[in-house]
Amino acid sequence: MSAAPVDPIDRRLILATQSGLPLVSRPYHQLADEVGIPPAEVMARLARMLDSGIIRRIGAVPNHYAIGYTANGMSVWDVPDERIDELGARIGALDFVTHCYHRPRKLPEWPYSLFAMVHGASRAEVLAKVGEIAELLGADCRAHDVLFSTGILKKTGLRIGA
């Protein structure tokens, strides 16, 4: 998939949305007003940039602490490499896993290659959910651990200048 060229209007849309969509009932209409194009064109341009890979995603990034999930644990899993895609898809489909991804092992110190973020109202709740993942993995789980967050970090992506 090759990225299409970015024209000046696309660039203005990227700049207008890189910190998130406006928190209003009709964000695409507000963007249309800011950029000076119709709302349908805003949506079409964002869809095209998403499809072509210019932008990676359009989605909500909730503050888990603000909605009551104060225990946040990155569960890490040692699973067979030949099954990582299948197992990752199964774990990622769980409603309590917000993101799941593959990372390289760093043997012998770090045998884990599958990561899944789990949020809960308490550490006990997170550990119970991690237990569900362990049951789902069964014999494919050779080892696992949970790394609990100690604070909240500001989540931002790449920023481009005006």
C-alpha cells in the first residue's frame, strides 16, 4: 500500500486532528468549518488517508483513570512463535483487552513476545482477567507476568509542525 501525496487541505486536516477530534457533537462539521471544506469532504479525505496509510487510525483514546479503571496491567506472555498470530487475535478479541501486540523476545532475560493491556477497577480484577487469558491459552502459555502501571502518561502520537 503506497501513500498518496498529501495536498495542502489534507495537511490542514492532519494538523487540525493530530491532537484528537474536537469534543463536540459534530466533530467533522467543526473541522469542515476550520478547514473551509464541506463535512462530506472532511470525511472522504480522512477515509482516503486512512485507507492509503497516511494516517493509521481514527479512534477514541480514553483516560482509563477518569472512567474508574485505576489498575492497569500489561500482561506479557511466552507463547509458541508459530502460533502467535492466532493466539494474539484470540486475546485481542476479548472485550477487556484494549490492545494486543507482538514484540521480539530478549532472551534469556525476557522470554515474552505477546503483550496484552488489561484495565480494571483493582489489581485483583486485572489479575482475574489475566487468569482468563491464561485459561484461553492453555498449554500454549509457557510463562506470563503482569506489569502494573504506576502512573498515567500523556498519550500522544507523532506531531507535525504547521
